[in-house]
Amino acid sequence: MQPRILVIEDETEIANYLRRGLVFEGFEVQIANDGHAGLAAAREHPPDLVVLDLMLPGIDGLEVARRLRAVSDVPIIILTARDAVPDRVAGLESGADDYLVKPFAFAELLARIRVQLRRRQSERQPAVLRYATLTMDTAAREVRNGERRVELTAREYELLELFMRNPQQVLTREVIYDRVWGYDFGGESNIIEVYIRYLRQKLEANGEPRLLHTVRGVGYILREE
Ligand code: CA
């Protein structure tokens, strides 16, 4: 199911620009042109994420954020033209999860949206993931292979978490790049190979059997041989 994004923005040009970009990226998008319409839309069809402009006619964005937050834990990303620290603080205190200062690059918004959706999704999933001899405690961010504790960097952890959440499925290099690095696949980069090698070295440090396998020409898979 495609994530639903509610965009609350009164400037038609920006709203349309966001709609086109987000639909192209596979999201379901609803636009509301003011705060009242936004709150009503959120009630009728609860979105998975809200992109909220601060400067709105009627009820302003901060108040919309407070009212949304009062009834739901939906991630809220604020757009603000006012690049002032007090506004940012007020935005986050109102319950927003992140903010972007206008003008912003669409790719930046997209990256922030993906971070928020991923965070929300992992909060809803079980705290301890297990596959074969691997255990990943996502609350403590602790990984073990058997009894042995495996120390991972943040990026290595994210990469392994993607496999732990999708065991016995081939993950293409494009999917891995998009989900772990959060932007479009560059094509030439060997960064995934490098990180897979790090992970294998750490997971197999005591001669444990290989669990991360290469699927030649396609990607990688977490499975028992
Ligand atoms: Ca506005």
C-alpha cells in the first residue's frame, strides 16, 4: 500500500509542484489549501505523514500542528519561509518532527519524508528481530550472532536491519541504496559492496557460517545456506 501524504499548503504553485513530485515517487497525495481543510482532511482520511506550511490563512501552521498532534502521532514535516531560530523551536515544540526552510530542494524533502516514514514504521514493528543465529534488538540497537555481541557502525546497522526485516528476499542494489542511503541510485558506486564486506567480516569474525549472500548481477540476500 502506498503511503498517504497530506500536503497543507496555500500556495497553489508549490502545492502542485509537491503533488507532482510525490506522486511520481509513488505516494498517494492529498492537498489542502488552508488549516481548516487540512485538519478536516486528516480526520477523514488519516494520512501516514503531513507536510505542513507554517504561513497559512486562517489557523496558522503551528496551531494546525498542535491540533494534529493532540489527536494523532502522524509524522509532521513543517515548511517555513521564516528562517528564524525561534520559529524552528516553536515548530518542533508544537509537535512537528522535522522542518525545512523554503526554498528547499525536492530531493531534500523526499529524504526527510522517507526518514520519518521509516522511523514510524520501525516503531510499530517488534523490537527484537531474529533470523538464523542473528538477533537484533532495535530498541537497544544491539546485534548478536549467537551469543557474540557484534559492534556495528550506524550505517552497517541500518544495512543489516534492512536484511533482518526482509529475510530470504533478494534485495536489489537499487532498493538497498534507496532504503539505506536515502537517495537515488548513482549507478557507478561500489559503496554497497564495501559495506556488505564490512558486515560479513564482523558477522563472521569467529568463523560463523555466511548469512549475507551475493546474488550475482542482482543484489544480496539474507539466508541460511
Ligand atoms: Ca503559505
